[in-house]
Amino acid sequence: MMNIKNNNYNQQQGFSLIEMMLAMVIGIIIMGGILSVYTNTRDLQRSSEDQVNLVTDARFALETIGYDLRHAGVFGGTNIPSLISCRMGDPSCPAALPLATGDCHNQWFINIDQPIFGGESVIPAGYTCILNHQANTDVLVVRYADSNPVATASLVGGTTYVRSNYLSGQVFLGTAQPVIPDDTGTLTANHQLYSRAYYISNFTNTPGDGMPSLRRVDMINGPLVQDQLILPGATNLQVQYGEDLDGDGSIDQFVNADAVTDFAKVYAARLWVLIRTEREEKGLNTARTYTIAGNVVNTPNDGYRRLLISSVVKMRNMVKVDELVAAGS
């Protein structure tokens, strides 16, 4: 028999060491390129998300404060606080309302004679309910009654309401619904009372966490004045108040809180909110100069992207009609 050798089989060999090292180097280069593209794409996506979130969060802050401002000063059927009994300091109240737990000061939560008020870069005197306030930022106080009437059967114990019409009204607590003049009229109704103070805190979740936030103290069921987180990352709130000094229905000046001559004549507010991202963007120069309410504010190069947004809110409910006309005289 013929002995035939399979030379191809006998000569088969694997990769040499040099070929393997070369293949590994090429693979590392390819993987490095893929990783670099992935990292850059991820960073770009995060940056885009942060910018979108900044705009969304800023609008949310302005809309939240703006909603309260547009309702400021209306207490159900009237926007004349002097027609409503049992408000703060009213000696004619048939039965004194209990104090609210955590109140800013005695009867702050029913101080409806002051539907709007502010502190210029400081906490207003006596506002012990505001803690960890960020220095050089404003405080905005708003009070009003919800526009939606609450039926007698739906009244909740511990909640503060105003029962009112165009002639009169009374602040009351829980289910103790009072009887007021023209009580059976179709315009007489109960409305939940809100008292709120917006401010910038130097923390978000725990004191010292380094993340400032927009917060508010809010009157809730109890009565209880509760501190609430509105928006993390808000670093500055500034407010100027539009006064109608001559009573012609137009704003004569926008001034800071400490320059307001009479808050009862404030019919508009100009808001500025400065917010920052919650995460740092490495390599981004964030040093900026902003002009807020006439003041120059410099931000550090700390890697946190920021956005300043402003808005003017008209408060038509603050415009009073003649009290005698309102009382039907």
C-alpha cells in the first residue's frame, strides 16, 4: 500500500506570540475608542438632561409661587380683610381660635390683614418658623382662601376655613361653621385658608448637605405650620413689589420689600429664581455674573450649571373696591 502523508495536517500551527500581542493591542485600541465614544455620549446626554431639568424646575418654581400670588388677598366672597372677623388680633371674635403648632408667631396663620408681605434678604422679625435661611435671599409671604367652596358636610376637623360673602365673613376651625350676615345667600360659602412663606434654605434633606433648596412654611391641618421642600437646587429668590401709589390702577414703582410704603397697595410682584443642577459637571467653567433685582451676584466655578429665570405676576385680587359699596351701604 502507498503511504501518503498529509502535509497540510502536519504543518498546521496556531498564532505566534507576536501575532497574539498585536491582536490584543488592536483590540484594546478599538475598545478604548468605543469606551471614549460611549463616555462622551453619556456625558453629553447628562448635560442635556441637566439643562432640560433646569428649565423645567425653574418654571415649576415660578408657577408654584405665581399661583399663590395670583390668589393672594381673596378670602372667598370678599377681598376686604376688615369684613372678616376672628382674624389675627380681632377682639370681637365670638370664640378665640387655638394657636397653631409651629406657628411663626402668635396667630400668624390667620393674619389675613396682610395678604402679601416680604423680607428683604433676611427673615422678617418674629418668623421663628423659618430655619436655616440662606443669607441674602428674600422671604415671600402669601395668604388667601381657596377659590373652591367646601360644603358643610365636607368640613375637616383641624383645618382652618373662611366662611364669607360680599358683606362679611369669619375665620373658623374644623366643623364649627359660624353663622354670618346673609348666611343663607347663594354667595355664602366656606373656603380653606392658606398662609404660606417661601424662602431659600441652605440645605435640602439634612442640614449641612450643601444642597440649597426652595422651601415654604405652610399652614396645614391641625392647625399646624409645616416646613415643606418645594425644589432642591434653588440658590436664590428675589422679589420686588409693584405699588400703585396714586390709586389709578397702574404700577408706579417696583421696589424691594424694605422700600415698600404700603403692602396693601402692592398689585404685582417681580420674581427671580436662580437654580443649579444637583450634580457636578466636571470640566465646565460655571463662574458667572448675574444681575438679580438690581444686585450683582457672582457664582463660583464649582461645576454646577445654573439658570436664572424671572417673571412678573399681577395680583388682581389685591385691588380693593370701596368698603362701603362692598358692604351694601
